[in-house]
Amino acid sequence: MSTPAAPRPAGAPVIRFEQARKEYPDGTVAVHGLDLDVAEHELLVLVGPSGCGKSTTLRMANRLVELTAGRVLVEGQDIARTDPVALRRRIGYVIQNVGLFPHRTVGQNIATVPALLGWDRQRTRTRTAELLELVGLDPGVYSARYPYQLSGGERQRVGVARALAADPPVLLMDEPFGAVDPEGRRRLQQEFWRIQRELGTTVMLVTHDIDEAVRLGDRIAVFSQGGHLEQLTDAVNLLARPAAGMVADFVGNGRAVRLLGIGELVAVDLEPAGSSSNGPAPAPLLAPASALRLGSRFDDAFAALAASGGQAVPVLAGGGAGAAIAGWLTPDGLLGALRRITAHAADESDEAASAHR
């Protein structure tokens, strides 16, 4: 039987694993004594080789897998004392092959949980249209279609929309983009990153792809066989200073290149807007679809500099039409930005080490 949830203290984690363990009858330990917190609005990625317990950990949070020992709290409530059906209705869940109901339209698929919660038709239709627009699908075109009429990427978008239908505080995602081609996967990653930032939903996402992990995660939990948590840190620290042994081997080579995909431009990386004549000749303003802005990621900045032939490129102050130029980015500026984020990671690592002495 469910017990009423006590108010969650400010700053308390949305999900907390306390010595969580999963051992199967044959003696196989999938997750070993896990302590892990997921903060409000955080996108936490669980990554590691096959068989490391990352999917088991995810499924323990909505009781698709029951714990052997320890406990899991969601919004301050011990889920072992919560009705599993009620729990799952307030936690979104997205899997690799989506799992859309083939006999139901896109609109009906998205409306599944709202219908179970007793929403009226108008509220459900409005929410369905909002979510289709959010994931980049025209409600007038897609609501009446069936899953077989969609591409793989479109089905994945609908799966995300369905999981968000009842505005859950938590979204669990198990290899959500794994069945999509590489180009579509990259687009879906960018789109989901935008959606998560816009909604502020707390997300746990499982992947075996380290590039996906560092591109999406606010923090990344690296697991080894037996569900051992080897390192928990942000993407920059993981790439700049992976833990020795298994983590370093898993992250592999090319860490500097991966940093391009996660760093974001800030004003200090730029030459002042009026000083471009002192450096390389500025390139013409890029088309709006390609324009760099404060907050653009380094890989987009690298692409813009390559397209300009190494000339300085403008970076806009905002995303709206007619946004002012905040400054000019040069190749040296991008190199300095890479140094900035790695130096910041080093400072945080030193502070953390000092705090544990």
C-alpha cells in the first residue's frame, strides 16, 4: 500500500539510491551496494560496458526490477512502500525500441497515461498537441498517423512525447536513441538536450556510448561489471581526468576532440565586438540557421571557423531576430575556451580532493 509522500526538503535529491543491491537467485550480482543521488533538474547519464548493471539500476527506480537489499527514494519516498503502478504513472519511461502500441494512433499513444489518470478529452488533446510541437512534429499531420507510418526517428520522438505526457518529475531513458541511424541519433540528442533544458525534467539516461554520455549529461556515472560505480563527475572532468584503470580504458583515446562537443561559448572567449579589425579579417555574418550564439557548443564553433577559412566569426548575444553581436571568435579564442574548461575542471578536482583530506 502507498504511504503519503512527505514534502521533499529543498535541495534534497529527486532520486536517491542507498546501498542498493540486486542479486539474482543464481548468485549473480548485477548492482553492488550503490549509493547515488540524482539532483532536481539534472540529466544524469549511466554509462559502462554491457553487463555492468546500468539498466538494472535504472529499472530499480520504477520497480521494474526489485531490490535485494538497500532502498531507493523518489521525491523522498521509499518506493518499496509505494504501489508500483501508481509509481510508474508518475515516472516517464523511454526504451530503445520505443514500444508504441501499433493499433493506436500517435495521438492515442501520447494520451495513454493522461487517460489512465482520468484527464478530460480537451485537456488531453491540448497536451498532446503541445508535446508534438515540442518534439518537432506537426500535430495536424502526425496525431492521426499510426506507428508503422513513422520513421525510426519519428517513433522515438513520439516515445519521448508519450513519456512526458503527464509532466512527470522524473524521466527514465534506457538506450533511447540506440535504434536510430547515426545522423538521426545526433539530431535526436540535440533536440532532447534542448527539451530537457526547457522543461527542467529530472532525467536518468542509460547508454553504452561515451560520446552520447558526455554530450548529454550534466554528470556521468561510469559503472564496471557487477554494478560498481567507478567514477561520478561532469563531462569535462571525465574527459580531462578519467579515473585510472577501467574508466580511462573505457573513455579511450580522442578525449580532446570530445571536449569540442560539450564546451559552451561564453563572453570571455570572444574578442570585443568592435575590435575585429585588430585580428583576422572578419567573415561575413553567417546565415541565421548557422549563426553562433553565446552558449553555442564548441563543435559548432569549430565548424563555423572551418567554414570561414580561419577568419573571425561573429557570435550573437541572444537567440532572437536582430540579436546584437556579442563579440568575435577566432581560432585562438576557441583554443583558449578549451583551456578554460579544462582548467576549471582541474580546480574543481583539487577542491574536491582537499575536501576529502
